Amino acid sequence: MRYLENYLERIKRKGNLTLADAISKTVSDVVPQYISNFSFREHVVSLLVGDVQSGKTSHMFGLMCAAADEGFVNFILLTTDNILLQQQTFKRAEADLCDFCICDENDYLKFVQNNMRKPAVIVLKKNGRILKQWKNNLSSTNFVAGNPLFIIDDEADAASLNTKVNKNAQSTINKNLEEIKKTTTSSIYMEVTGTPQSILLQTIRSGWKPYFIYYFRPGKGYLGGNFFFPPEVPPYIVLTDNDEATDILNDEEFPENGLKTALVTHLLTSAHIMLSGGSVCNFLIHPSMKTDQHTGFAEKIGEYLNEIIYSYDEEVTRGYFKSIYDGLKLTKHDMIDFSKAYKYIIDQMKNDKISILVLNSFSSYEENAQYESGINILVGGNSLGRGVTFPQLQTIYYCRVAKSPQADTMWQHARMFGYDRDSELMRVFMPPKLFKLFSDINRTNNIIISQIEKSNNGNDIKIFYSTSLSKSSVEIPYNFASANKFEVLGSEAPFSHFETACLLTPIDSDTNSCVILHLILFSFNTSPKDFLIIAFSCLTSVDFRDFKRQRTISISNPKKIAKIIMYNTTLIINCTPNAICKYLLSFF
């Protein structure tokens, strides 16, 4: 059976010709080089990178179908430890991979009875109990003993890596995944993510560094980081007060604030979409990871809706709606007539057609999943993150501020990315400091992607972030040279310095050149080129920061300058003086 051919044909019948072509390109780029040549005698790790909500699942399914055509019969599809996401993935696999035997977490009997008549796909959460159970299930059958496993780890940077690597221990999920691989003599482990930072920073010794990386570009109509988070604030971003999230729940009145404006924006957007023939419009509120705040924001939205229904015939309320309508019309010139939209909104509210859904660990899957149609307001935290998709998501209120923001975690919160959005009606409400962080992340992600496209093994990829961000939420091995010791000055430093760092290529050393650059910038407040001029000129005196003695000293002797910079660099990054000299010269 031609599994890939059948899968692509089903996509084409739905009218998604562009998607079918994109999947075909991914398959033709990856399969001949990495899957058709698989030795069936080893365990291989690979990485598939795609933008957040850009269609990674479709490409994953395409590669699985191609692998089935190459003789693979056992597939494990991993999701994060999120019931909503696991069930969403399972149901989509059932619908899209109808030539396969799709097994849920409790379908061991179905897996056994299939007896390899069809390729089997087991959809599992990355949960310790579930993974251990299926490790035992696989060990007790003969289906995997002589057959390779094809493991697809969706959001592989979440939980899969060893989070105890720097404690000389192994985390439970990582250990369970290794044991699953060992149930067979060979496997392909395909890591899939839109935020590959922690995976790229793994060492070869860890066993989780991919030996090949493939990035697929999003298709036509995708709204992503470049649309929402360019250097300057676009019209689709509405900046709120930096402290609004902490103050809003304590406010007993109904002042004009970002949350209330976002709600009215959603109601007007919904009216336009529904009256134009649409069937769903969603509004996402992401205030915090704390479940009590989810309830508090949901109640606040309920209060705002009550206020509107009690005062909708008053001129003040109607005028407030009209002012927001006029703002939407600046980007959506063919907005439906205001009077018609206002009447529709009030009718929907009177008939209780506006749904408020709280999505978190205290809600059941059935309660969580009712956002495929109608006008919905979704409130939650971690459940709104990795992998979960929301159709026609047009309005977002995001005010979650972490004490130590992680670049990969923040980027996975960008549920506004996707295809089925009306770009002219998109509105994202967030504080200025969060917009700046997202904009910094977007700039760095573009640089990472550019490097991935030029490299197939990831060994030369360098990651640079603003000092207000950490690269990853996952522990990075200490023996990786750039591990958490310094962060390159991003937007706080002149862009020419940032750009210089991104273009550097390491020479005969595992040391990340960004560490050297940061040290130079911190010590001398000058560019690498100017530093060399200073370091080897007797005419110039410089103030230098002595890291060991924690003091600033003034030096004019060039030999002493060179000696101290090498000493401090060696102290900080554990790199040989010879390698340091090569790096310093490479900046020139």
C-alpha cells in the first residue's frame, strides 16, 4: 500500500493543494537521505523544526506515511503531559491516518489484535506512568523485538531531555524514553518542535543531539513572529499597562482597561465573522499559570458581560463599542455595518450564546474541548501552551509575566500564530515589556532558523538572547561551553555588535564565540575589532574589570591587557589560552 500517496490524496481532496505540495517537499528532502538509508542496526535521533502552529503535525504524518512505505510498522507519537493535547492528537491521527491502526493510551489489546496487519500508531502523553506501562507492553510482545521503532516526539524540548543532567542523575521521562528505545534493536527518534533551543544545546554525549536537522517553512497565509513581533509595534498589537494584570482582579469597579477593551474587540470581531458566514470565533486570555487567577479572570469577564447587557441601550455603552469598532475599521476597511454588528452582539448575549471556558488541570477534557464552534472566551495557563490549537483565534489578552522568562516557553505561548485567522481583525493585548521580549525572541529565532537552513547537524548553531531572557527552560549540560554563564547583550547593545556575534564561526574549539564577545563588551564597552586595536597599541589606556578580584583597574600596557583578558576568559569559560587567541583573532 502507498501510505504517503493516499495521505496526500486525502489532503488534496479537501482542497489543500499547497499543504500537499509542502509535505511532498519535506518528504522528498528527508526520506531519501535519512530514512531510506536507515541501517536498521542503530538508534538515530533527528530533529524536525517548524514555526509554532505552522502545520508541523501534517508534516509529521507525511513522514510517518513515507516511513511506513519504507517498511516501518511500529510508531509511537508522543505529546506533552496534557490530556487536552493528547486527545486532540489522537483524534486527528484517527481522522488523517485512516490506513493505520491508531491506538490510544489504553488500547493495548487493540495493538495486539492488529498483529501488524496495519502500521500501528500509539499516541501517548509524556507521563511517567503511561510511558512505563507501554515500555512493559512493548517488551511483552514480539512485535518490536525484530522491528524498528519510529518515535515521533511532538514538542520534544518539553520533558523529554534529561532535566537532571547536571546532578549526575536521569529524569524519569528521559529514562522511560530510553527504555522504550531499548525494547528494539533499532529506532528513529524524530524530535519535533517550534522551539529547538534546548535540543540544539545538547551535547553528543547526552544521546539526544540530533544527527540531522530539517526546517520546513510555513505556507502561504501563515501569521507568525514577523507579523506580530517586528521591531516596531504593529497595528495588531494593543499595548496595555505593565501592571494591569496584578491590579485588575482587585478592582471592584468597571474602568476602561485592556481586558475590557479586548472583550469588546472580541464581540465586534465575532459579529463580523459570524454575519459573514463564519461558524466560530475565539478569544484567549492567558493571565498566569495559577488556577485561582483563571477563575478570577473568568469571573471578571462575566461581570463585564453583565454590565454590557444591563446598559447596552445607554449612549455611553454604545459609544464605547463604536470607538473600538472605529479602531478595528482602520485595518478592516470592509467591516460589517456597526448597527448590524451591535444588534447581533446583544441578541447573542440575551440568548446566552457567549461561552466562557476555563482550561486548566481542574477541567475535564469534555469541558475543555467545546470551542470548535460559536463565540468563545477561553481562560487558562499551561493548558493553553504547547501544541493545543484554537480555530479562528482572533483576539488574545496575554499578561503572564515570569520572574525569569524562558525564551522557548514564552514562544510556545504564542497561540495567536496560525493560518485560519483574519489578519486584518487580529488583535493582541499585552504590556510593552512583554512585546519587547517577544520581539527580541523573534529576532533571535530568525537567526537560529537561518543557521539551521545552512547546517544539517546543528554543531555550528549559536544562540543569542537579550540578557532579560534565558535560552531555555531545560537544564543544559555544564560541559557545553556557553551553558548559562553569560547571555549576549541583544537589544541593549548596538545592533552591529549583536550582528557580529551572530556571524561568527568557531575555530578549533567548542567554545561559543558569543561568550568572548560578551566579555569584551562588558569589560571594554567596545567592538571586538576596536578591542584588538586597543590590546596591541601602547598609545591607549583602558579601564578593565578584573573578575577574580571584583575590581576595575586602569591598564595601558598591551601585553598586560592581553594577559588579563586571557586569564579572565579562561577563568570564566574554562577554555585554553590557545583557543582564546584563535577566537580573538577570528573577530578581526
